[in-house]
Amino acid sequence: MDVGFIGLGSMGRGMARNLIKAGHRVSVYNRSPEPAKELAREGAMIAATPAAVGGEVVVTMLSDDTALEAVMFGKTGLASAMRRKTVHLSMSTVSVALSERLTELHSKAGQGYVAAPVFGRPDAAAAAKLFIVAAGEAAAVEKAKPVMDAMGQRVFVVSEQPSHANLIKLTGNFLITCVIEGLAEGIALNAKAGVDPEKLYEVLTETLFAAPVYKNYGKIILEERYSPAGFKLPLGLKDTRLLLQSGDALSVPLPFAAIIRDRFLASVAQGDGDLDWAAIAKRAMQDAGVDTKISAK
Amino acid sequence: MDVGFIGLGSMGRGMARNLIKAGHRVSVYNRSPEPAKELAREGAMIAATPAAVGGEVVVTMLSDDTALEAVMFGKTGLASAMRRKTVHLSMSTVSVALSERLTELHSKAGQGYVAAPVFGRPDAAAAAKLFIVAAGEAAAVEKAKPVMDAMGQRVFVVSEQPSHANLIKLTGNFLITCVIEGLAEGIALNAKAGVDPEKLYEVLTETLFAAPVYKNYGKIILEERYSPAGFKLPLGLKDTRLLLQSGDALSVPLPFAAIIRDRFLASVAQGDGDLDWAAIAKRAMQDAGVDTKISAK
Amino acid sequence: MDVGFIGLGSMGRGMARNLIKAGHRVSVYNRSPEPAKELAREGAMIAATPAAVGGEVVVTMLSDDTALEAVMFGKTGLASAMRRKTVHLSMSTVSVALSERLTELHSKAGQGYVAAPVFGRPDAAAAAKLFIVAAGEAAAVEKAKPVMDAMGQRVFVVSEQPSHANLIKLTGNFLITCVIEGLAEGIALNAKAGVDPEKLYEVLTETLFAAPVYKNYGKIILEERYSPAGFKLPLGLKDTRLLLQSGDALSVPLPFAAIIRDRFLASVAQGDGDLDWAAIAKRAMQDAGVDTKISAK
Amino acid sequence: MDVGFIGLGSMGRGMARNLIKAGHRVSVYNRSPEPAKELAREGAMIAATPAAVGGEVVVTMLSDDTALEAVMFGKTGLASAMRRKTVHLSMSTVSVALSERLTELHSKAGQGYVAAPVFGRPDAAAAAKLFIVAAGEAAAVEKAKPVMDAMGQRVFVVSEQPSHANLIKLTGNFLITCVIEGLAEGIALNAKAGVDPEKLYEVLTETLFAAPVYKNYGKIILEERYSPAGFKLPLGLKDTRLLLQSGDALSVPLPFAAIIRDRFLASVAQGDGDLDWAAIAKRAMQDAGVDTKISAK
């Protein structure tokens, strides 16, 4: 299939490469030219502007609402260039509000819109092991299916309303932040009580919490390995903010999310904005006066 | 080995039975006589008072600090009756403070003290599938090891200081409450946005949160199946209180735990004290005005 | 002086009337015509559009950002019609962000911009007893001074940067919400303990908290007199939201404000959106299961 | 009247002196002898033990539950020595639970018990300007009235149940902490926005918040004048803990109090335990990265 791909960041690069590998004809656009050139060597066509990207399905994979709006509504933006029947497969983690706005825009233009945010880090993107949460009208989802299949290990089709996929994605990220904060409080308390945090970690992750999310973030917190960032802290703040905005719009109080937001703000205020989002765990340590290296490993 | 067992509640019954099955000579005490009689039919000896329970290792499995104190310090209590060298294997979920007090008491009396709280519900207790978190002096733990092995699928020896096992247990329960509250907030938000909660559940529990604790509590919340209680709400409040008391004693702020505490108090205040502790999820629904049956299943 | 006045709501009406009384020549605009006609009978000129309002100083007194933006940037908006040297005296409680945007806009157009939000309810507006918090360039403030003097009992000039006045106003409203929530928690606790809330009220308001804000809101909460609303609950939510947005923009965690926000959202979700903003106190009562009439008065 | 007085700390000293000045015959006991000797020079008799203190009314003014329990139940404690009909005027800020226990104890012994905690700092105690919140059976309150009148500017009789006075006192202290935290958050936000905190202070304390509690604590926070402590931070933590314990016992969630508790714990954990309790304001500054001197004054 002819597929367009906009956004060759650490995630997008691997995703676009997997489309090429799967035999699709891929035209790519990226703001900075290097990543596009790299993919061109593997068979991609380079588009000079978002508008120049072609294909029956156009994938966007950008960092936030602002970047996606720039690609859509800029002078040489995608919105004015897409043809009828084309499907916009929007895989960025963006707000429910923007997703609703794009749903309406594409609908009026006779185009398809599928929101399809993903769970997984760059290594999962490179290995076509992403979990993809897709929502949109059945025909559009159907058309985008082979494209998604080439990038993920599993596609969950959750609703005909695209923004539902965005909300589920934000909820998943919220639950990860709850794991981080919960572990941070627990580790701070145990460390101060003289419990060996490695023992705490072992008991938790080999009994009730034997999931990678506890193992990975528990290890990061114990080893204070917040750099290089797997997922940058300000992106975590952004997602928490989007979740709280949905809560505000729908009148849903979210006390855990409110605490997480304050953890993120305090982290940015204190100079931790370049670290991994798990570094919000430093706040619980700071509050408790646990300021030495927790673990020797 | 000669083993004493005090406390034949829904957990203790299965645990004592597994000791008999493993070939130990077990004498049992329970405040109400029926459960003891039942075990007598399977080979246990009945002790008329806690003090009358014999054995090289005496197991206590009681509901809270008050119950354990009553058994220890009552007129015919265990404290005055235990012989030197005997090991008290204390498996209740009790406070760090009481555990420290018993550590000192037994030490002065030349007895052993092993704190060994468990993760697992009554069915796991019956099936000898408990996870046991043990701490105490090496010799005492060594002596109690065959007793623990007969009741659990795995024993984690975490420290020479008994109270460390209690704190780890409380931390594990705290993380479960964080899962419940996180899921409750997420489900309330999605439900109000019109997302099918079953889809949300599917995506979460088949991607990042593929652990039984998410599957079980997610299902309970979706189906509002809070009765009969697997673990009664006031016991969850008790454990949260004990965790916060440890935080207070050690000067460790615990903002998530503080929210959980308020959820428990509000639940008790509003008449949900007989429900499963997962019913704190009703508060997030109430706050959001999500008051109808979430899921039809 | 020739003064324009846009926004004749419950506050603006009294304020415009005081300008007339003080001898200014006032032209008024209001979206619905009735209040303008009423003032015309007292000497005001009626402008058909915001753009048609004249004067050396133009006052705007609107309910929120959206209403002020509509007046400024609508087809017949004020922004395109104001002449050089004219001063826009912006008295609405709006966001720091909008205030900064208007500061830049007016500066480029060679006009003055003074942010001057007020403390006081409609009765204070009618009696020219408002407290006015003003910020802007000295010359513009100077020019607007007689206009402010005619409406308030005191003008605080706080900064040359207009948005500072907006932030101070939002902070004042935030502190009021803290008074409401603090009183609500205290009253819920005492009521449940069997303390006569009137005695609690008397002790508090005649010792350390002898300020009208405690007396008024304490009385409202004790008597559950949330209707008719002196200040509508959704306006309180709006101001809390604006404060939190400032905190977000500046990386300042605000845990009390986060709780207040959740109280407002829960109140809206449960149908209390038409009540006075003090009705967030109902949440503390609900959480505590204090559901009967607290006070007989 | 013959009056006993136990506890000559910074508060008690001035209170006992005022009793002497008012013409009462006062016998005093204090753990360390110096303050007692000082009062002896002014006419007091010195008692060697709490039990040796005589009088128709015996005042206790101690720092916390533990100190009061030591005086009551120690070997030479007051409990065993008080005669029938004597009234124990208990003016310490202690827990509702201890107050209830003493109520029962004195009742059984045919003695009177009046709980009468105070609002006011040492200078108010010295000047007989305390606000006294009294509760107890009418006859006992009547008997203690002249004693209270000699120490306070006003006595509020709030209930026949002594512990009600204790709860009202704790509630008052809680509202003070809410003022401190609210101001701290507001000042952190404004400081970071570039608003002159002195202007913020002026606007707030000369409009809606013109009460000494805002003026005093606002000034302390602006000037970071946390030492010497007027009221030590751990005492504030103690009172917050007692309030939360009452909330726990009565199933009343107290979200503001929970945040205050965490502020106190973080302050102790980070070495601020010797400062004035207003130093919890440092946490909001720290979270916001506002770490320089806020005000030049």
C-alpha cells in the first residue's frame, strides 16, 4: 500500500522502517532532514512538506498537540492536502480535545480518521512489538489495519469514536505514574526503616506485582538510573495534564492524578526536567530526607 | 515437629490443616471452639487456652494488634507460658511497633521471634500457596523453616529484624490499594467519557498491567462485586493506618497513603464497612457522579 | 471624563452607575439590552457594539476569558476600534495568560492597558466599596485613577505588569476557598463528635478568626444557605483552574488548590453547579456521612 | 481559693503568676525545680511531687499527652492523690481520647474534670489575655470559673462533655495551619511570577484577610523568620496528629489535614524540627524551586 509517514523521532523511525520491511511504499516527512535521508537509503521516498506526503493511509507520530497541529495546519500542512477517502492514522499521544477536533475536520472532508496511540518504548517500536489502541469508523480502521499490523504485536480496536483511544492511552500512562509514585513512597518508607530495598523489591516483584512495569520502574528507582531518559519527564507531565483536562471537562475529580501533577511540577522546578519520568520518585525521597544513594548496585 | 497454632480464622484454618498434612503434631487454640473441633477430627490436639498450646514453634495468625495482644498478654496468655528456645512464628499482619515490642519481649525470655506475614487469600492458605515474608534471627528462622514450608509456596527471608517483614507486608498491601484507587479513577473517567470500560480493562490487563492484581480488582470494580468480601474494608483501613503510623514514626510523608486513608474513612462513614476493601472504588465513582451500574456483565 | 463601560452584569451595573454619579460621561454596552436601557435612564449613552463604545478610558467587566475575548476580538470588537492613548481598564477576573496577551496587544497599538480586578460582591459594587487591585504602566494607571476611585473604597497599585494584578486576585480567591474547605472539614469533624457547631463557630470567629470571611462563610456552611448564590460555584471552579494553570506554567505545585479543584468538580458532577461556591463544603459533609441538617437555625 | 498548678513551662509560668496576682493561694509543681523557685519568691508554695499539690482546683498545663499521663499516673501522680470534690482544670492541648479517659476517671472518683485548653502565646499567658475554651459538668466549671477568669480575657463554655473543648482547640490549630499552607502556596506562586510578595501581603491583609493570624504568619513567611520558634514545629505536628486521630475514630476524612501532616513530617525529616511551625511554608517554596530569600526586609 502507499503509506505516508510524518514524524521520524525515536519512535517513528522504527515504525516507518517496519512499514518498509512489510513491503509498503512509504513516503516520509520529518522536520529535520537527517532521519528522512536515513530511511531513504532503505527505500523510502522523501517528501519536502507534510502536504507532499502521499498514500492511502498517512501516519502521524509526533510528540504533542502542538507538533501535530503544526503538521496539520501549517502553510504546507496535511489538512489542506489530503485527498478524499485517505485515512489519517494518528498515532501520537495527544489530547482528547484535539482528537475530537480532527475527527470532525476529516469527517467534513470525506476522509478517514483513526486515532491509534501506542504502548511501548523505542525498542518495541523498532521490533514491531507495539501495543496499538485504535479507534475510528469501521471502514477507516479496516483500511488502516495492515499498516498497524506491520508495526505492532497486537491491535486493540476499542471504539468507533477516535478520542476514546486517546483517553485509554492517557489512562494507561496515568496508571504507570501511579506505579512509580506508589513504589517511591514504599521504598522511601522502607529505606528509612532500615529494610534492604532489594529485599522489598524482590518480595514485591516476585509475588503480587510480577509485571514488567513494577520490575522496570522499581529497578530504576532503586538504582536512581534516571538518565538517559527512556521517556522524558516533561512528556509525562504533558500526559498528566491532558488527563486532568479530560477530568475537568467531564467533571471527574482525580486525586491521584493531582498528586502526580504536583510531583512533575516540583521535579521540573527543581531542575529534573531532563530525566526520565520515573524521577518523580526523587520527590518522595526528598520529602522523607532519604538523600543518599539507596542501593549500592 | 510439635507445633502450636493460635487463630483458626478463614486463613488460619487452612494453614493449620497443612501443618497436619505435612506430618507435624499440631495443638490448636481458637477463641470460639468450633474451628478447633473441626481440626481435632483431622488429628489436632485442642488447647483450652493460649498458654496451653505447646510445641517447639508456636504460630499465631490473628486479625490485628488487639487480638494478638489479647493472646499474648491475657491471663492465660502465651507470653507467660512459652518455654525458652521456643520460637514464636507470628504470621498476623500487625504493626511495626507491636512487632518490635514482641521482639524485645521474646529476646529477654530467651525465646525466638520470627515475624512472617503472608500474601494470599483463604484459598491460597488452603492450598499451601501462600507467599511468606519472614524476618528474625537466623537460628529462629531456621527452626521455623519447615513449618513455613508446609504452608507456603515460597518463603522470602528478608532481614534479621522481625519488624522488617511486617513493614514489607504493609507496603505490599499499600501498593494493592494504589492499584484499586488508580483503576477506580481511570474507570470513572473513561465511563463518563463514554468509553466501554470492558475495552479499557482489556487493553490495560493484556498489555502493561497483565498481573492478577489488576485483573482481579479491575473485574471486581467493573462488576461492582464488593460482596461477599474477600478482604474486609476495615482491615484495609487498619493496614493503611499502620503504614501511616510507621511513616509518622520515621518522618516519611506518604501522600498516596493519605488519600487511601480518606477513601477508607469515607467508605466506613457511608456504610460500606462490610464490603470488600476494593469498595473504596465507589468513592471515585460517587465523586464523579457515575452512579449507575458501570458494566452490564 | 468620557468613559466607556462594557459588561453590565450584577457587578458592572453598580460600577457603571457609580461612574455616572461621579460625573463622568458614560457610554455603555451590554450583550442583552435591558441593563443598558436601565442605565440610559440615569444618563448613560447606549453603544450598539463594543466597538461603538467611546471614551478616554474603557472599562470591561465580564464573567470570564471567553466573554472578554468575544468583546475584544469579535467582528465589532473593541480591539480594532480603540484609538491610540485610550486606556483599557480591564476589571474582570481573567487568566494571567489573557492579561499578558492583552498587554502586548494594547502596547503594540499605542494604547494603555490596566488590569484592575476587584474584591467585593454586588452590594459592594453598588456602594462603591470595592477593593481594586490595579497594575499597569504608571501613565495608564494615572489616567484610569479617577475612574477607579469612583468605584472603589481603595485602589492598590501593585505592579507595572498588568497580569500581576490578575494573579493577586486569583490568589485572594484561592485563600477564600481554603477558608471554606478548612471550615468544612472542621465543622464535619466537630458535628460528628457531637460538638455544637454554633459553639465552635463562636469560639473561632470571636478569637483567632474574627474576620468577615470566616464569619460569613462559617454562617453559610452552618445554615447550609447555598442558594441563592452570592458567587456561583462554576465561577469558583474557573478561578481555581486559572490559578492552577499559572502554577503549571511556572512549575509551582499547589496541593491545597488541587484539592479545591476536585471539590469543585465533584460538586458540579453531583448537581450543585447552581449553588454558591461555598457549597463545596457539602463534599466534606458527604465524605463524613454528616448528611442531616447541621444547624437548626 | 487554694489552687494547685502543675507545669510551669513558657505558658504555665505566666498563668500561675496571674493566679497569685489575683489573690489565690497557689501551690506549684514542675519537673525541673527552677521555675517553681522563681514563683515561690512571688508567694507560691512548692510541692515536691504532683501528688503533693493541693487545692480545690488543680490546674495542669503540660506539653502533650505523655507529659500529662506522667503527671497523672506516675508513682507520685495526681490521680491517686486528689480528694473528692476537687476539680482538675486540664488546660493542656491533649487528645480527645485522653480527655475522655480522664473524664471517666475523675467521675468515678467523685472529682470534677474541666477541659480548658487555651488560644494564645506566652505573651498572652503572661498578660492574662488568653482565650479559654472550657467544657465540663456545670458545677465543676462553676467552681473553676474564678481560676480561669484570672488567666484569660474570655472564657467560652462550650459543652458539658470535656473532650469537646479539646476538639475545638485542635480545630482552631488546624485552621491556623490551613492559613499557613494557603499563604505559602500563594506566596510561592506569586514570587515565581515576579509579583512583589510585599504587595501581595498588603492587598490580602488589608482587604479580606485583615486578621492577626494572616498578618503574623504572612510576615513570618515573607521574612523567613522561623527562629526563635513561637510554637515549635513538632507541637504543630502533634496537634495535627491528634486531629487526624479524632477523624479516624469518627470516620471523618480530612484532606487538608492530611496535607498539613505531610508538610510537618517532611519538615522534621529535613531538619526543620527546631523551627516555628510556620516553617512548613518552606516546603511549598522548596517544591516550587523558590529557594532564595523572598523578601529583603
